[in-house]
Amino acid sequence: MSNLPRRPQSLQEELRAASRFLATAGSEDARLEAEMLAAHILGVERMELLLRDESLSESQRATLEGLLQRRAVGEPVAYLEGSRGFWGLEFLVDPRVLIPRPDSELLIVAALEIAVTEMGTVSDWGTGSGALLLSFLHERPGWRGIAVDQSTDALAVARANIVALGLQGRARCLESDWGEQIDDASLDLILCNPPYIEPSEELGPGVAEYEPHEALFVEPGKPYAHYEQVLADAARVLRPGGSIVFEVGRARIDGVIRRAREAGWAVVDQRRDLGGVWRCLALQRGDL
């Protein structure tokens, strides 16, 4: 890696060199990313790097250089590390699933305010890593959950996270196209972050290149197709008084609300993310 010194003398020199390399490659958070990757290799928290000044071993340095090269061409840091924090928990992630975003934590906040009973059944449709479902179950120990995805690859990641978080007795996986394989009137709550991005929309660096397209994109001109299908299935599988909490994309909330109201749903909550975008919508069937 020509931009890095051949033999840095200390960890701090390694970090400075790695930061310069990523900055030259276009990273806007070069120092942070360099520290995250170094901490991952060393198996320590990032802040602990400030207290260490030993040199990396040859194998550690080779690993770091490989990760820096991959990051320089746009591969997300979460995939390089193999995990991402969400709701105070750590989730295994790889290119089979979307990387959990902080904005999606709004769905957990809304769901916890809705689901106030001690026991119930929740399902996360399009679960990916299982971050939404398992975060909710972490806060509601009396509830059980079903991680639903039509991707067998994604469900393999969700299963690994169920085991890693010790939730095998309360969560299971189900391969299904939304609620197709779920029994009638069997759920109290649905969490769902469906695909809603049209292929022409711009995304952040590395998203379209590395994250699974089937979890991101809709057919051109059909940004609400998945919402419509989820609403139809949810009306069948929710028990009386049940709710659904959606993630919605930029400028999508009005369209989802209109379709939901036409289908007999009532809006019980909606929330903006830190960027001011309407990101979370909670619905309840008005005729249940």
C-alpha cells in the first residue's frame, strides 16, 4: 500500500498513516474509520487505542492493509468488521443483509410505546439481520417473536444473531413472502422496513454497490407496492387491536398514510429522524 509508511514504529503512527490513506481515497471520516478497523483487528474498544502505543504484528498489519484497501474502494466498514451496533446491542452483519441504521431505532421506540402488555407475539417482516425483532425482544422479556424473510441467506444471519444474543427460546425464523406463511390472527405487532427505494434514487456511498438490492429497491414507479402487500397481509394475521410499525423513506409517508387509511387503518404515531425526515409510521386497524 504505497500511501502507508513501510515500517511505522508505533500504533499511533499506523493510525495516522491509515487515516491519510483513507482520506486520499475520499473518506470523510478517515481517522474514525482507521481507528474502528484497528480496534477490530486488536479486539479492543476504539477508545482503548489511545492507551496503546505498541507496534502491530506483521500479521495484524497485513490484515489492516487488506481492510483499508477494501474500504478505499467503498466497502462498508460494518461488513469489514462483520458487525454493527444497534439499540445498544451488537449484530452480526455481512453482504447478505442490510446494515442496521440508527434512524431505524425509531421503530423500536414507537413499538415499545404501543406494546405495553407483558406478553405478546411480534414479527419482523423483511428481518435481515434481525435487528428490529431482537432489539424489541430484548426490551420485552415476556414476548416471543418471528423473524420473517424471503431470503434464506438473510435468515441465516438472523439465526446467528438469535443465538449470539441468547434468544433461541423466544425467537424463531420463518421463510415467507411477507405474511404469506403466518397463521390468521396470530400476531400482536408487526415491525417492517420494506424496500421502498426506486432504482433512479441516489444513495450514500457504497450502499447500492454492496448492500443487497432485494432489500433496498422496488420496481420503477412502484415505491408503495410492498407497503400495500404488507398492509393486506397484516390485516389477516394481526389479532384485534394489533399494530404495525413501518419504516418509511423520504417523501413516502403521505402516500403510505393515504393507502393505509383507504384500507381501514388508523395512524397512531409518526416520527421524524434526526435529519427531519418522516421515518417511522405506526398503524392500527380501525375496525378491529
